[in-house]
Amino acid sequence: LSSSMTVDPAFRVGDVDPRLYGSFVEHMGRCVYTGIYEPGHPRADADGFRQDTAELVRELGAPLVRYPGGNFVSGYRWEDGIGPPGERPTRLDLAWRSLETNQVGIGEFMTWARGVGVEPMMAVNLGTRGLDAARSLVEYCNLPGGTHWSDLRGGDPYGIKLWCLGNEMDGPWQIGHKTAHEYARLALETARAMRQVDPSIELVACGSSGRQMPTFGSWEATVLAETYEAVDYVSMHGYYEQHGDDRDSFLACATDMDAFIDEVVATADHVRAVGRHRKRLHIAFDEWNVWYLSRFAGETALEIRQTPRLIEDVYSVTDAVVVGNLLISLLRHADRVKIGCQAQLVNVIGTIMTEPGGAAWRQASFHPYALTTRYGRGTVLRPAITAPTYETARHGEVPLLDAVAVHTDPGVVLFAVNRSQTEPMSLEVDLRALPGLTTATHTALADDDPDAVNTAQQPDRVTPRELAEPKVDGGRLQVTLPALSWNMIRLS
Ligand code: AHR
């Protein structure tokens, strides 16, 4: 297989907002309890936070973490998580039919977030609650003091900038699910009240829970028609999995993410035109990942448990390549997608896995995510690509090569995926518009066994490898991408 592409700084998409590389911590399964927090664990600090997990979170480099849900937030009383831990109530969380002890609340989460150096993105409950609880929470978090809620906090304000107006309110599974009209009115009035408490906050309106939702498109149009001026972002959620043995389609699912983003952008811009609005809305793709939802389908009538093992997918090399490709899709839309949250950070469809009382380790998907987060900073350039195509059952004819370039000035980083399951691909890159680039390194995630995974016993079975340095000659780079691989080529 052979392909080529041209990279030119004139073909500028937009600057990468570092918040594109965010993550997500939900009170679900073992994400919080025994994931980030486990008092009594040999590596727990004085506050009960696992430092083995914290070290991996720092290595991952996600600058932003969404919290506390997810479906969980739609039944959450944030006041249950403040005050002396011994006096906090244990509640039944209806979203995941779990016992929530409230030993981690907003204050503990902020201590953890500061410790690992991430910015919080806070969701408010628009399922069972509404405007009053939301504006009290902003007061609790962001006001310096002198009011009921801010005095209860004590200490410095948290200064939380980014707020989600509910979670997946279009989904019939959501506690307090609403029609688009019902949600739009509630979101608008809640947004106004929250901003009256703190005018400096940024707000995210709920978009669709997925492109497959029957209300997709009309939901965004209705919600944004009402809330356009009151919000800064509309959310998107997208989860992908391999169906049966159709790996070819799975490897191309970033084309679905591309189309989904384009459709939400088109809808937001339509509302902008109709409403004669001046500002342009941006996108918070605040839940995305590979998730084998089909494996979870049988778990609908969950038994009530505390800290159950929920959706602990173990990711393979193939899944990791897809995760890398989904990041390429997000980067390609850097002009409109400013926020992204890979769901979730630990254990629950997690990038990091832990055992209670035991080890913490990196899933295979950790690697493309950590490397893109670290090196994909700068200005995204749209490459002109010529590549062979293949036919897929779900996405039609798609290119075997997907790639994006990030201009880091003076260098360039290329992220590329070879979707062929069997054949390596030679790639020639024309870099003549970027004179002075003479050396390159090539890091790849690929394996003789595309189903290989990392486990507690073999935590480093899947890791990226440094391949032979590609040749750069006369402004042309020559590189070979292994079969079924994610690649990062750094030029300087
Ligand atoms: O991330 C797991 C769940 O997926 C979240 O709680 C929900 O928002 C989504 O459906």
C-alpha cells in the first residue's frame, strides 16, 4: 500500500485548545472509590487518594476533568458531599443502582484535582433538581465568602470556570429525562441564575447523547434556539465499539465522529443564522471513547451494590488504534471542538485500571491519548491526502489512511492511522512548504497480536515503540506505517 500527503502551514484549521484532551470522573462503579480514592491503600495519601493512580493521571496529562457525572449527576444532591464525612448520608444512586456513601464530595474532588493539576468541569443536576440547587452550588464553589453557601465551604474559592447544564437530558434512561422544549427552558433559566452568581463562568448545553438518538438534530436545534445567547458550548457524546467480527468498520468509526461533528456544527450555525446571532458556538465533546455497550446490555436490572465493577472494558491494541484515530478526528475539528473528555479516567471504560488494595496500570488506549496530549499542541493543519480506500459495512468506502498535522512551530507532528489489518503502508509527506525540517522520529502503536491487552499481571504488554528514524530529504519524508497501527511522527 502506498499513500502520500502534503502539509502546508497555509492550510490552517485552528489552534488546539488544551482542554480538548480532557477526561471524566463519574461516581460510577469503581472510578472514584478504589479508582482515585481508597483510604487504607498502601499508596493512599493522608486524604485517601491513591498516589499510584495520581502518578498515572499526571503522566496522561489530561488538563481538564469533568465531574461528578454522567447519569449519576441527574439524581445527585451535592450538599450530601459536604461537611464532616462521618455525618454524610448514604444514598441510593438510581442511575447505576449503587450505594453512594458521599465520602468523596466536591471538596475532596477539588483537593484531588489540585493535587494532580487538572481543571474541573462541573455538571449540575437538571434531572431531579434545577435552578436553585445549581445556583447554590456555584455560590458554594466560587464566591469568596460572606454568604450562606460560600461560608460553609471555607478556604479559598474553587473558581470553577466550566459548567455543564445537566447530562444527556435527551436520553429516556436519564433520571428526569426531558423533551427538548422542557430542557431548553430549564437550561436557559438555570444558565441565567448561575451567571448572576458568577458572570465569569462558561456554560455547556446538553446536545444529543449520540448520533443514533431519534431526536438528534432536532434536539440541538430546539435547545439552541432557546439558549444560544446564554451558553458557550453544546455537548456531544459518542461511544464506539466493534460489532461482531466487523473490524473493518470499527477501524473506520472516526468517519462517523467526523460526520457527527459536522452535523452539530451545521445545526449550531443554522440556529445562529436564524437568530441573527453574532457569536459562534463551540463544541464540548465531553464524553467519547470505545465502549463495548453490547457487553453491558445484559446488566440493565442491576443489583444494588456499593462500588460494583461496572463496564470495566479491557482495551486491546485495536481499541487503542481507534482511540488514537478518534483523537485525530477531534484535532481535525479544532476550530470548533474546544473541549473533549475521554470517558472515563479510571476503571469505568477507563484509561487507567486499578485493583482494590493492589496495582494501578495503563490500558493500551492510555498510550495514544498520552502522546497526543503531550505533543499535539499548536496549530492544526489540514493535510491533502492521497490514499487507497476500502469498503466497510457501516461507513461505506473510507480511506485506509487517516492523518492530521499539528504545527508546533518550528516543528510539526503528524498523527496517522493505517487501517489496513494486513498490510503496511508507505507514506510520502511533502513538507516543502515547511523548510528547515530535517529530522524525524517515528513512534508507533502496533502489535503482531491486535487483540493484545495490558493486565495487572502484564501491565506493559502493549506499549508504543520507537521505529527506525524516517528519512527526510529535500522537503520530503518517507515513512512506513505498520499494519493496523497508530503513529506519531515528530519533525524538527
Ligand atoms: O460514561 C458512562 C455513561 O455514559 C455516562 O454516565 C453517561 O453520561 C453516558 O451515557
